[in-house]
Amino acid sequence: MYNQFSFYDVTFRHFSVRLESQSIKDMIGRGMINSEVISWEFRLGHLGFEGFELYQMGPTPETYLLHAEYTTGENFHVIIHGKIWKKGVIG
């Protein structure tokens, strides 16, 4: 599956995010950002689709812990846990 995110209207606390997906097509979500967390969510009630992604600062400033969930009602539910770190940094 191919997904592409575009971020725009970025301020110090909020932003908009566009998701282009092979299965859902285009959708717009809202996000928030602060010194500890970057997150966004999508809701398409007419399709029963909703989801969010949360990137929280990890144990070092170079790492983020990821938690994401997407669902299409009872048919499909995905949960993602991960870790992102700066290249060259072992975390």
C-alpha cells in the first residue's frame, strides 16, 4: 500500500495534514505539535474510517516513539508501534 503525507498551514502548535492513500484516496486531518509530541488524526465518518499517529519524544532527544492506530469500523484495524532515531545515533 502506498500512502503520501503532505503538511501545510504549520504554526508553532497546529498544522493540517493531507493523506493520499491507494485505498481511501484523499483526506485532510488536523495535527498538534509541542516540545514533546507531534500527532495528527483523520476522521471520515461516512466511510467509518478514523486514525491517528502520535510521535512522542523518547529517552533521548534524538529519538521518537511512535504509536498509530487506523480503523475502518469492524472490517480493518491496524496498530503500529515503533521507534524513530536520527541516523548515526544508537538509541
